[in-house]
Amino acid sequence: MELTLDSPLDMHLHLRDGDMLKLTAPLSSDFAGAVIMPNLVPPVTTPDMMLAYAERIRAALDGAAFTPYMSLFFTALDEKALQAAISTPGFFGFKLYPAGITTNSEGGVSNLAEAERTLKLMEEMGIPLLVHGESHGFVMDREQEFLSVYRHLATAYPKLRISMEHITTAAAVELLDEFPNLCATVTLQHLLITLDDVAGGMLQPHLFCKPIAKRPADREALLQAALNGHPRLMFGSDSAPHPRCKKEACGCAAGVFTAPVALPKLAELFTTHGAADKLQGFISGNACRLYGLKPASKQVTLCDTPMQVPARYRSYGQEVVPMYAGQTLPWSIKN
């Protein structure tokens, strides 16, 4: 069996920088393009920093057909600064992080009220707002507690395009249907695993991410929304590589490296559930319609030929462990 996808997009991707970027960019280039997250050290906050990062990404891709859609780290900005951002080639939107909530987010937003003028300007200028939606509460409740912030944003700025990034709960799926200006991304891991897979037996550090995987009912709600073709739900891998030494360590870094297995696993997941016809919308169509994207033409054909996932990827002095390391997957990308 074969399944061909037109210009698949990853709407939430971490490529890191330096030698890690050189390793991970080629492993993420099965897609036609991706929205690149800005939480580097220091974070990508200005158009000049964004252009320089995009150039480093293109260099690391070494000619691969892949478009980086660049995001900027959200801070309170005036109209001139916002205009400079949208005038910069490759700019996609702003990523809002609550301060200290995830990797390299210490410079994020502490008081949303201080950014109200910026949000109003973004609404008027048609700039997307991408949000890491978690509070600082109990880890299993953080997304649920943040839903009131989404409600406030969607109500106060009804024309602002707001993406609830990497949603993990049934409640977030329900909220998606309350406001037409909300959309969402969901990861591969949150369609497949629960907290029990992470910590129900021996701790699995390479499945630990933020937001953390939730309950079976949450996973089922996310999966059904994807399989049923929810028109405002998009694939965003949140593939987040960390050196093996920082994952298999006290203070385990948060992030699951899924880029090399994402498309084969999605093909398996959707075909197994009899929803192969919904995968194109999830992997590209919805994003193109919601954001007016016109990615370069790139066809990716997947087939039900087994794929052996490497135990780890090593290059440039870096070592990262992918999801399903050392396992055989039933689907692969056809060369």
C-alpha cells in the first residue's frame, strides 16, 4: 500500500542551533516546510536575528527542499517594530511563552496585560499569535488552567489568529469549537501516548516533554479530532531534540525527537483507523487554508514497507535519541 502527500508541513518544529542544528535539520526535511520555534539562547527576538537564524538553517539543510517559516519570540512591541517583522522575508508569526514554562523561555511573558497594545496591533495587522498554553500550576492541570487565557484572548481580540500550540487535553479540543479565531496544533506523541507510557513503569526520559502527556481520555479526544478531520487542527510535531546526555540525566530535558519518524507513524496511524483520506488536511491542507500558505510543491510517498529506526543519531559531536529508537515501524518513506 502507498500513500502520497502533497507538500506536508510541520507547524511547530525545534531545530536548535550550532552543531545540533547541523544534525537535526536534514533529519527534519522530509516535510516541505515547518514553522520554526524561536526559543534559542538568546531567543530570536528581532528581524535581523531571525534572518541570521534562517540562513543557518538553510546552510544546515545543504540544499534540501524545505522552507523554514520563521517565528519571533513574543515581546511587547510597537507598530514600527511589528511592521519591520512582517516586512522581513520568511516571517510567519510570534510565539508567546509564559515566562519560565519550558525550554529557554525565561524571557517570556509574565504579565499579559502589559502586552495588550501589541496584541491589538497584531490583530489589526493580521499577524498570527502562537501560544504555549500552560500555567505554573500542578503539571497535569497546567493546560486546563490556561484555557481561561485563551478564552480571554479569543474574546478580546476576535480577529486575531490564535494557535493553541501542542494541545494535550480533551478540554482544549472542546475549546477549539467555541471560538472561530482559535486553531491548534497537536504532536505525534500526544496522539499516541499517555502519562503511563512516560512514567507508569520505568521512567522513559525520551518520552518526557512539555506539555506532559495526559490521560487516555485526552489522547482519545485528540486522536478523534485528527482522524475526523477537524478543520482547525494541524500537525505540529514539537520535535525537540536534546543531547542524549541531557535526556538521560537528573533534571531530564523536556522534548521528544520525532522528526525522523513523524510521517511514517502518521501514515500508519491514519490508515490503521481507516482515515487515510483525512491525513492530507491534517498534514498540510488545514494550515494552507488557515494561514494562506503556498508551500513549494513536494510530494512525499509513504509505503507499508518496514523501517528500522536507528538507536541514535550521531554527527557533529552530537548524539540524539529518536522516538521509537531501535524499533521497526511498519511504514516508511519511499525513496
